[in-house]
Amino acid sequence: MSETIRLAHGLGGRLTQNLLDQVIAPALSGADGHAVTLDAAVLADLAPPVVVSTDSFTILPRFFPGGDIGKLAVCGTVNDVAMMGGRPRYLALGLILEEGLPIEELRRILISIGETARRAGVQIVTGDTKVVEKGSADGIFIHTTGFGTRVLPPVGPDQICYGDHILISGSIADHGAAILNAREKLGFAQTLESDCAPLWELVAAVATAAGTGLHALRDPTRGGVAATLNEFARDTGLQFVLEEAAIPVREEVAAFLEVLGLDPLPIPNEGKCLLMVAPEAASAALNALRGHPLGRQAAAIGRVEKGGRRGRVILETRIGTRRVVEMPLEAGLPRIC
Amino acid sequence: MTEIPYRSKPLVQELTQALQETARNLPPFTLMHVCGTHEHEIGRHALRQLLPKNLKVIAGPGCPVCITPASAIATAIQLAQMKPRPILATYGDVVRVPIARGSLLQTKAVGADVRIVYGPREAVRLAEENPDRQVIFFSVGFETTAAPVASLLLADLPENFSIYCCHRYVPAAVEALAADDQNGISGYLLPGHAAVISGYRVYDFLPARFGKAAAVAGFEPVDILAGILSLVRQVEQRRPVVANCYPRAVRPEGNPKAQEILARVFERVDAGWRGIGKLPGTGLELRPEFRRRDALFRFGRGEEVEEDILPGCSCHLIMTGRREPPDCSLFGQVCTPENPRGPCMVGGEGTCRARYLYPEQENV
């Protein structure tokens, strides 16, 4: 087999077959009664209500401390299913490969997809591979669609009440800091690691502990905690008050962001969950989070109050002042003065 | 996270109380800072909430991205569009600065190779990685960023690396501002970063010639409040001096080595500040012996001509403390961070942008 992806790998002939048989199928094996090489799958045992979510992944660098584009492509989608209260079951996988991509690199990414899927309890049931000319894509783009059954009572912004406690399942800004450090070769210590992880198990544990006291969940990915809470504020008209001193940020991440003049609140996470929980269920939820390996650093970081004219997010700073946390505009850029 | 003493709540409360007491019997007065990072941190920690009601702290022309003339952005756009296509490297905020003919970001969208870098060394690395291409570093900023650029220019650099410089020197600009006796500013909070290079004796003209209070301050809440407290005390006692409230970083004479390197590479010239006009002695221009690194000289180009301010924009008034962002008719309506009409809405240090992101709403 050639060492890099060629256009012929996408033409449906023998090279395509080789790629499927030797690289793709072995990495993703483990499905009962499903072959990832098939064009479509019948999900006979998927009970309603079905939760479906779809996402595309184009991250650079493709490999970073704590993960890679493959792991991210599984986690991102299964977490979106989980945040709707759905237990993720199945994944459809689309690959867009750029001519010239080293096959070894593809293999590593696929192995990572397979491992993460097994860890997340999902089967990859169908897939598609396209090859585009050099320059038409950046190495590899991955698209995943996840399917699951909603097993939790309805959760979402419409369930949030004033008085709810705001919980976070662990330290914030790890993913964004790790990517920024790796992408820009800023040369900070390699202790900056992405938190990329599948969250369903953690969510199921909290849901069991909190019951109907669990009102809303969301993974604060792009735009971080700042964006997620602003979305909640917009959708509910309520006021979300954060206590700066209570928000867990790993020391090395805090130092890294401080040097660049960046605020941790808008920095992306890929393995964290924000939860809105009724006050009477808050301590049970927090204990359940802390009892799971992914939730050891979980913390109560604020509360939901009645809104004023419109919903908004307020930060009570470490020094005792209050300011509005706006919806982030764009990726943070280091400051020059 | 470890407790940072410069964000200590008890210290902040103590300073706040001292500020309230010192200012109690003063008529309304205004202080100006001239540093984008001061504005950013004042907003981020909501420090204006702690100020006495009769004290206003406004932002002067302290954002290097904001004050870079539109003509310089236009020139950079021209350089980026040359054939064969060079790599034009600059800071993230700079690419978004809007001028009448667009922005570097728009130029990139139509095919120019504009790269965002975090510092001059990264631009040099681009030159090393692309030996067959010309790499131009569009360099803006005050002496804080000019000093590392100067030291880089004294080192061995790849032949394909050149620089388009638009550096400015803070003390001369403060002098020009203070000389305008209509500005009604009682004192100046001086930028700690720039003073690390230039020192603070260089600001002696503020009390001596203009009777203005002055204090160099760092960037943590305690630093900023201590600087403001010093200014308020100077105003209250009518004894203006240049106080050093950032002694852990700033020495009276600054950093002589950095000054020497700056002087070897740059000469001081009169230079334009966007929306303000030419200020004497505020520009840092490459000396003739470094001309072969000068992108304009290398490619036989001149400065473009471009209007500094788009119609309706008040940035020039905001940067001289004559108008507050909400008093501009474009602010928050036509002019937003997503669609900036003037420089103050562009950079992270821009006054309008900071005010837009951290509005001082009542009852927060």
C-alpha cells in the first residue's frame, strides 16, 4: 500500500477497497451486526425518543496533548447527544481526506476514533470516505453524526428556574489553552492538556443522583462558559451570576492565559459539563460529579437569579466588584501592550 | 489557584476606602491613563465601581493598534498585494483594523498571504521556513514592543526578512497631550510596561512644566488603585510629582540597555497618530544603516494616503478624552466589535471595544 493518500483511494476501485480493508475497518471493528464499510445501517434496536446530533471537525494541529482530531470527532458528537439527556449508541462517520495525507497518520486517527468510540459506548455503523485534490482540504476533515435514546427526563433552558445552582464538572479552559499552545508553538510547558473526553457516564451518574432536580446541561465548547451561559441567559431571560473565586482553573492554565492576557471564561472545553441544578439537589449532584473520574474537580460556581430587562451573565470578581460577561466575539488573541 | 496578593480583596478594600476619603472634598476631576492594558484591566475587574463619584478615569491614546494611522494600514495592504506575493506577518488585532479601503483581513480573503503572529521572532521563523518568499513583518506598538524588534534587527536575520515599522514613543505623546491646556486632565496614570523601558524621570515635565500629577502603575487591581490613589493625593495636596507605584518593575532611569538598543536602531521623528494628527518626536523610524531591512525601501514603495477617520466616527475625540464612547452616535449601533467603524472598536485595548464588552451598567 502507498504511503500517502492518492486520489485513487477515493475512486471506488481496488485502492479504495484496500484502504477500507486494511486501514479503516480494522481500526473501527467491534460492531455487532454492523459493518462500517456499508453505505447505510438499520438501527433496529434504537428506541424513541431518538436524539441525533451532527458535527464537523477541522482542528489544527491534528494531534495535540490530550487528544487528536479523531478523539475529538467522537467526543464532540456523543457529548452533544448526552447533553440532550440521550445515551449515545451509534455513530456515522464521514472522512474527507486530502491527497498526500500520510496513511500512517490516518491510521493513528482511526485507531483513536475506534478507541474513543468503545470508551464512549457507541458503535460506528456506517461511513463514507472522499479524497480531494491537494490544496482542497487541510489534511483530514471528519464529520460524525450520533444517535441515542433519551433516557433522562427533559433537560434544557426551559427547565431552568431562578434559585438553581450552577455547577461545572471540572477545571475550565484546558482544551483551548492546550490547542493555542500547540498550534502557535508558544513553547509553554507540555503540561497543558486538552480535557477532551466522552461525558455520558458522568451525566448518567449526576442524573441518577439529582433526579428531576437536574434542569439543564451543556458542554461549554466553542466560546466556553461565557458563551454557554449567555445562550442560557438569552433563552431564559434569567440572570446567571458566577463567582470568580469558585471557578476551577488549573494553575498552569491560569498562568498561561494570564501571560497572554486572555480570560478563561470564553476559552473552549471539550470534556466539561455545565449543569443547572435545583438547590435541594445541588449537593447530591456535586457529590455524584466528584465521584466520577472526570468530575473530581467539580464545583458550584454560581446561581441563577431573576432577570432584569433581559437575561445576562454577571461575574462577581475576586476583588468584590461585579461586571457583565458578554457573549464572546471571536477567538481570543494575545495582547501586545 | 494560588492567591495573587495584587488581587487581594482586603487590600483592594483598604485602597478603595483611602480613595473615597482622600477625594471627599475635591470638586469633580478627571484622570487619564494612556495604556490599553490599563483600560482592559479596569474593565475586567470593574474597577470604576470602586472610584469616588467625583472622580472620572478616562482612556487616552494608549492602544497601539488604535493609534496606528490609516495610511500605515493602507501601506501594509499595498505591500501584501505585491507580486510575487509576499507573506505579510502582523499581530491579530492589526488585521481587523478598518480603513476606508477595507482591512488586512479582507485583503487576505481575496488572496493575500497575511499571517497572524505573536511576536517578531515568529515572523523571522516564517522567513526561515519560506526561504523562497519575501516575509514582511508589519510592526506596531510602543517602546515595549519596539525594544525586542530593535534587538532582533541587531542579530543575524534571513535575507528574505524585512520590516514595515510603525512604532510610537509614549513619553513624547503624553507631553503633547499635556501641552493641550484645554484638556482638563488633572493627572496621568502612566503605563508600567512602557516605563520599564523608558523609566519615569522622562515624565518629569508633567509636574514641572504642566503642574499635572503623574504616577506609574502596574496592571493588577491593587497596582492600578494604588496609582490612582497616588494621583488623587497629589491633586488633593496640590503637590504634583512623578510617583513610581510599580517599583517591582520600573526604575527611575528605566532599562538603559534597552534604550541603547532602541537608539541604535531607531531615530525619533514626528509621526501621525490616527485621528489625532502628527505629534512631534513620537515616531520610531529605522536608522539609515538598517534601511536594507526596511520593506518600503526594499520594494521601492512609499506611504499610501488614506483618511484616518470614517464619517461619523469619534475615535479621535475619544482618544484625547474629549468624548466618551456612549456619546458617539455610531457606538453600539452602527459601530460594533463585529463591524467596527473606527480604530477604538477594533483592538482588545480599544476604548470603545472595552466599553462595549464591559459596559458599566447601573445595578450590575
